[in-house]
Amino acid sequence: MTAIYASQFSNYLAAAADGGESVAHKIRSQLATPYQPGCDHWRPVKLALFRDRRGSRDGQELADIAAGAAPRRQPSYTQTAGSWARLAPLWDGLVHEPLGTKAVQVGDLTVKVPRLPAERHPGGKLEALYVRFNQIGLAPNVVYGVLRIVQRAHPGTEVTFVDVPRLTTYSSHDRDLTLFDEWLTEAGNDLANLLDEDQDQAHAA
């Protein structure tokens, strides 16, 4: 059964209204290519975020990455570091607890939720942070779809989607995200079918 990351699925959800075939083809190409950390634009920032959450918690780790980045990455890294420094105080006084990689079944598709930072509140509540650095925004229904997937991966955990470029957060708090289950299932089935079609065409060629 095909397994993709939540970020890939969110890209498909964002494009599904227009059919999503091009995104499915791109995902299939990504699945067929071995992962190369050096080509992952946001990987250094994601690693810096975990160091930041464990350490100073003020965004300095992200600023350091931006300062030492290659010229082609420096503008986006610098902007991201500045935005995160403005968001970081939202979790002042809390205790960092990382959450490991999990996978959930969405229709015929397996969706992997990556390792996430999480924050433990004084009352015991654990808040998982799904942090997105991409400059391209997502529609609210896609954001809440992602929140639902993360919620299913980590039952009992409150989930916050952090849109860093737009300095915006979305929370699962007091929301019935099960309303998105049917839509997610249909999208999972559709994407799984498109990925299978891509694979069949590749074999036929």
C-alpha cells in the first residue's frame, strides 16, 4: 500500500479541486527517487527548530542557520527565522516533548506524520505543533484536514498548525475535526488510484 508524507498529501488536497493529477505525478516521482537530505530546502530549518525547542526557545537556532546559509537559501531562511522569533513566545513557559513519526490510514493511502515538536502545558495538556515553512499558503479546509490527520496519529493530543510565513496558527481546540474524515478518505482513495495509475503507466512504458 502506498505511503506518503502529510506534506505531500496536503499538496494534493490543495490541488484536488483541479484534479490533482500533476501533483500525483510529482509525488510518484518523489517516491521513485532516493531521499537526498542536501536537496531538502527546509531540512536545516526543521532540525534547527527542534534544537531551538530543546534549548533557548527564542528562535536563535533558526537565526544562526540563516546567517550561515548558502546565498540561494539565505533570503527564505532569514525571513523564516524572523517570523519564528515572533511566534515562539506563544509557547513560553511550556516544556518541550518531541513526538515520534507515526502513520495513519486515510482511505487506501498510508499518510506518514513526521516527528513533531510538542509542548506540555502546566495542566498536563500536550500540544503538538505541525509547523509549515512553505511560502505558499493552504486553504483553511486543507489546514484542518492536516490537523485531523495529526490528531488521528496522536490521539488525545491538541494539535496546532503553525503557518510561519503568515504568522498564523490554527488549533484543533474545541473543533470537531471528524467532519473532515469523509473528505479525507475520498481524497486518499483518489490519490492512491492516481499513484497506482502512474505506476502502471511506468511499467507499461
